[in-house]
Amino acid sequence: MSQRPAPLHLVLGEEELLIERAVSAITAQAREGSNGSDSMPVDRLRAGDASTAELAELLSPSLFAEERVIVLESAAEAGKDAVNVLLDAAASPPEGVVLVLLHTGGGRAKAMVPALQKLGAVVHECAKVGKAGERVEFVRNEFRAVNLRVSGDVVQALIESVGSDLRELAAACSQLAADTGGKIDVAAVHRYYSGKAEVSGFDVADLAVSGDRAAAMEALRWATDRGVPAVLLADALADSVHTIARVGSAGRGDPFKMAGDLGMPPWKVKKAQGQSRGWTGATIGEALQVVAALNADVKGGAADTNYALEHALSRILDLRQPS
């Protein structure tokens, strides 16, 4: 019989795929620790919408004649009285019960997070994966989970081909691992996923910082026509500008030696070194201001995000000097 999970768990964050995985893993461990029975009950309730009476009834020890998992969703939106009921139950879960609370980390009940941590809850971090670097690390971890190590070029090629959706990226990693026997290179990625995400934010950003105006503008329009979210396009452009700024300020050198100091993979340092030609400290400083303003525009500050993207891209291209 497997070891039973801890009685109290806090699933913290807003990334749906990671939340689902955490809940599934806790449930599976609970069932394995209970003679492997798939019939163990799993009760789910939206704590943010439930009344105090409903929560009290669900959490009442009198109902726990058998082992079970209770998953309380949207705990961040629970009212004051409901929070008290939840914390009372969390302080002393009935015998045989695994209590799982899903919390965004914010909301009106944000004080629950430190309270649950103080009670010894096992925390499962499920923060949103939104930045380019975080998506890179997510893909790496997907391959590590099946005991595979892949190059940075493979990771980048996969993200550029598949896009930013975590479910699709996870499925692609799993499929590649199975279909290639673990021998994954850039050619394999292109063979399986060429044309899926015809133009990504990375394509647009690379063309922009390299100074290819016609191709960058065409790629941007193609991406927006195909429904690539404005936030992802802005994020990719910002990532490229920030990377050039960091690598440029570090001076010339061996990418492999610089990688550790910069906290970047060597391939990314080498790529940025090439792209930094045509940029000066002054122009990259202006570009940083452009992408910062764009970030605000695509998150609600602009009436027309497509115009904001095109204007920012044009400014980046104007700043980049011919090399």
C-alpha cells in the first residue's frame, strides 16, 4: 500500500493545467494509499459560491464514515464566515479525509494563504505561466518528467511551432517523446509540427530586433490575423529587447561562460549577441521604454491593441540601426 497523502493541501495559483495536475496527483495518491480503490469519493464544491451552512455540512465529521477527498475551489472568494469554517476544518481534518483548497493567492480571502501555510498545508505552486522564460522552463520540465534532456534550440523550436498554450505544449512534448524514441532534435520538431503556429511572437520579435522591417510588419499582420494573442506578441517583443539589453551590457565573450552569469542558456546568449549589432546603449534604453508602454497597452491601456502593436513594432524598427 502506498503512503497516504498529507491531510491538508493548498493548490496555489491560476494556471488551470497545473491545478488539474495537482488535484489529480493528490487524488491518485489518496486512492493508492487506500488499497488502490478507485471508488474513493471525491467531493468538489466552489467555496467562493457556497453558503456557510453548505460548507459546514460538507466538512462535518459526521459525514466521514469512509475515506474521501474534498476539493474546495475558488477559496479566494470565500466570505469571512466561510473562511472561518474552512480554517477550522483545515486545523483538524477528520480522520481519513484529505482536504484540498484551491486558492489564487489574491481575492478577498487572501489572508487564508498564510493561515493555511501556518497550519502545515502542503503547497502546490500553480502560478500562471506567462513569460517567455517560464514557458521555456515548462517545456524543459515536461521532457525531464520522461527522463529526456533536450537542447535549447529544440525547446525554442517547439514553442515557436506549437504556440504558448500549456496543454498543447505538454501534449507535443509527450507525443515527441513517444514517436521519436527520445531522439528529439529541431528537425523532428519541424517534421511533426511545421505549420501549426505559422507565425509566433518569437518570429515577429526576432525580425524586429534584427531590423527586417518588411518581414516584421508582414509577420505581425499574419500573426494577428491568425489570432495570436496581443499579450503574447508583446511579451515576445519585450523578451527579445530585454535579452539584448542584458547580453549587450555584459560585453563580448564566450556564450558558454557568460550563460551562467546571465542566467540564460548559451544558445540564447549567442543569438542575442548576433542581434545586438545595430543597437547602442541609448537605443536599447528607448526600446525598453517602448516595450514597457506596449505591455500596459495590451493589458487594457489601449483602445486598439493591434494599432498599439504595430506602432510599437515600428518604433523598435526605427531605433534599430543598420549594421
